Amino acid sequence: MAPVQTDPAIDLSSSKAQNEIRKKQRLLQNHLDGKPSSRKHSTEDRIPPGNHHSRSFQVLDLGHRPALDLASWSLTCASGAGEVAVGVRELEQLGVVQLEADFHCVTTWSALSVKWTKALPFSTLVQHLTARGIVPSDWQWLVQTGRDGYVTVAPREDLEREEVHLVWELDGAPIPPEHGIVRIIIPHLYGWKSAKFLQRIEFAREYRDGFWEKLGYHERGNVWFEERFKDPNEDITKRKRWGGARDGTHEFEES
Ligand SMILES: Nc1nc2c(c(=O)[nH]1)N[C@H]1C(S)=C(S)[C@@H](COP(=O)(O)O)O[C@H]1N2
Ligand SMILES: [Mo]
């Protein structure tokens, strides 16, 4: 990695300086990535750049409310290796937890502390599907499809964060149709990366656009980097690592 040289008046050539800068960059990176920190955040700190605090959890979709009965629903989990269907009873046997998470919409509203009262860590689902031979070791993108035909795509490394969950209860009751009945919550990505009425997930090696992505919305959509729109100058799907600002000029390495 090229040495960091920010201020020409300060000699930053020593390894101590470089290490210190890297450490601070990592701290900043953790903050930007929304990793939980021991520090108490004020409400203000929880609103990503360009967004504002909305008192209510608003509803935003393309207006379709497909009938979806959870008891008979199953999630199709697919890859090049085949597909399996997983029902809600099977999910509940894998372990149910609760998730409280902020929800940020790219149209600039943020709802704080949304309480998903039945949630399954996405990592647990992946383990389960790996045991069933569905998850290729080299998958790179998760493609989610809703029963209304809505599609969205997100990078593997964002799905692998511990706060990512599949959810099917809100505030102690089934998720109402307007909030999508069953969906994957990825708190540090914009809400459009969470397909409501989730019907199918695919572990894909190659990137492909979903609904909003096709219209110029970002491949990843990290709220802390304000990744709202694709950068026409960069084919971001070719990146090996995703750390860094949206202009790609700060590619931090993990230690
Ligand atoms: N199936 C489906 N999922 C969807 C959408 C949609 O139109 N259809 N809209 C997305 C967008 S743009 C946002 S911001 C969130 C909004 O979720 P909410 O209505 O529960 O607030 O859902 C996302 N998931
Ligand atoms: Mo949205």
C-alpha cells in the first residue's frame, strides 16, 4: 500500500506515523461501517450524512402488496448448485432472536430503533444452507427477489456482518403487509437493499442489477458512505475489497 502523505509540512514517512494513521483510518472505517462501538451515540450521530430523523417508520415501495401467508410461505434459496425451500417453522428451529436496528431510506428519511421481534441471524441461515450444499464457497453477491417481482442485490461482505438478519415480526406482531411480511434487514445499507415479501435469495458469483440498480442506484448502498448512486467512472463490481470512500480513493486494508 502506498504511504499516506496528507500534510506536506509533517514528515509521515516513519512506520510509526504510518501505523498510527492506519489505526486511525481503521477506527474511522469502523465508525463509517456502522460497527458497534462502546461509545454511546447521540441520536444525531445515528443519522447518516444527507438523511434526517423521521419519527415514524415510513412505507416505501412500488405499490404492490402481494398476498403472502407466512404459514404456507417458503423461501427459495438458490445458487448454481441447485435450490431448496425453507419454511418459517424451519427458520424458527434455527433460532430466533430480536433485532433493534435503525432503518435508512435513500430518499433521506431514517427511522431509529425499529424492533424486529423475530429475527434469524443471516449467518445462521447461511450455515444451514451450506450444510445443505446450496452455498458455493466463492459466492460474491446476494440477489433478493420479492413476490412482487422486486429485485435487489448486495455484496457478500455486507451480508456477512453480524447485524444482518432475516426478520418476520415487527413490534411483537407479524410484519404488516406494507412493511413486507418477511425480509432481510441490512442496517448499514439503504432500505432499498431489503426486498419486502421476500420469495427467493440467490448466492451468485456474478453481479447483476436489481430494480433500482438498473436505474442507476448503487451496487452496495452503504449509508455511511452515502452510496446512493452508481459512480459512472468506476465499475465497482470489480473491486476486491469494499472498504473506502465512495470515490474509491481510500482503499484501507484490514490488518
Ligand atoms: N418487494 C419490494 N421490496 C422493497 C421495495 C419494493 O418496492 N418492493 N422498495 C424498497 C425501498 S426503495 C425501501 S426504502 C424499503 C422501504 O421499506 P418500508 O416500506 O418497510 O419502509 O423497501 C424496499 N423493499
Ligand atoms: Mo427507498
